[in-house]
Amino acid sequence: MTTDRTAQFRALHESGTFVMPNPWDVGSARILISLGFPALATTSSGHAATFGRLDQHVSRDELLAHAEAVAAAVPVPLNVDAEGCFADDPGGVPRTVELIGQTGAAGCSLEDYDPAAQAILPIDVATERVVSAVAAARASGLVLTARAENHLYGHPDLDDTIARLKAYAAAGADVVYAPGLARREDIARVVAEVDRPVNVLALPRGPSVPELASVGVRRISTGGLLARAAYGALVTAATELRDAGTSTYSARAMSSADVAAAFGS
């Protein structure tokens, strides 16, 4: 079933380049929307941090409640970071995708990393999971992103990453994503060799948004970086308060008017 938001999300992937930042709660989502971004995505690490937990320590029910709350709070498409779709076998993946389709989200992603084994899944197993996710995503109209996690977990083998992304694209994934790529030439190769829109994680050591657009990247996200930046600002402000007893950090705070505009007063 295609909704207005899923249709809008698919249209964003047809041409050009768009930035899809990752809020970690409803408030940060509303602020990002006030800045004019055309789509948002949840972040598993940022969401886990709101509970005081590390990444990959949120339950499926908690993820679904989070996705539903954020989707209801913003007027733009929302992509859900679903980690490994909370299933130990390919047959369990479709149920998570089906449930995400009921939250009001426009898309979701599936990773090929197994946190229990602390290992990248074999390519045949990972591809089978993508196949099962694709069937469920098409039933609900969700845009499915398939992720190759090599470069986040100490396996910087670009040939293997591209082979995985090609397999996931052939299995029906709508978008491919290899978080952790930082060299412009590597990203350009992925775009050239994989016949799907490519998502890239914006990194401080990586290319800028204009540079990514110049090599044909379709979508750019931020992962947990915005959440960590916000927590970093909190630490800096609280450290000043504790050690100097001053509050000059308030000069960098959002104004009351901007907060009111973002939250609808």
C-alpha cells in the first residue's frame, strides 16, 4: 500500500541529492523539520541513548513506539533504522518490516551485521534476508534500504562491500548503503557500479554534501552524529557550570522564539 509519504519518499530518490538527518526523539525531529529538511530517519544509536543505553540495546516494541511517535510528529517521510530487523533468521525479518509499515514510516533499513555473533553475516544469508524484507516492504509500500556494514566493523574490503550491495540490489532493495565510506573515489565507485540510489553517511573526514552530490550520491544521512554532537554540547555546558560556575553556554542555545516556532508554540 503506497501512501502520500511513501510516494513522496520514492520521488526524492528519483533525481538529485537530498540530506536526510537523523533525529533521536520527537523534539529533535521537530527542530530539524523547522530547518527545512525534506525527510528524516531514526538513528538506532541516538534512540538507544535516550534510554541511557548503547546501540543495539533497544527492543522491537521500543523501536516501533519511537517510529510511530516521530512519524506522527512530522509532516515529511521518515525512514526507520531497524538494525537487523530483530530476527535471528530470514523468516523473522518480514514481521518487523510489516510492523514498521504500520507506524506511518515511509521506509526502513536492514543491516547485514549480527550483533549476537559480532560478525558480518555471510553474503548468501544476508541476501536471503533482503529478499524476505523486500516482499514485506512491497506489501506496505515502504522504501527498503539494504546496508553493508563492513566499514563499521573493521572489514574495509570495498570489493566485498560492492559485491554485497549488488546482491542486495538484485534481491530487490530500493536503496543501498555502506556506512563508513569516507573516500570520495570509493563512494564514486559504489555509485557507478551499483544500480540503485546510494545513501552515504556524512562524516567529518569525508566529502562534503556538494562533493557527494557531484559523484551522484542520492541520499545523505547523519547516523548518530547529531545526537552525539548534542550530548557533547550538554557536556561542555555542564562542565562550565560545574567548574567555572558560569553560564556563557547559553549564548549558543536556541532562542525561545526558535523553540516556539519548531514546536508550534
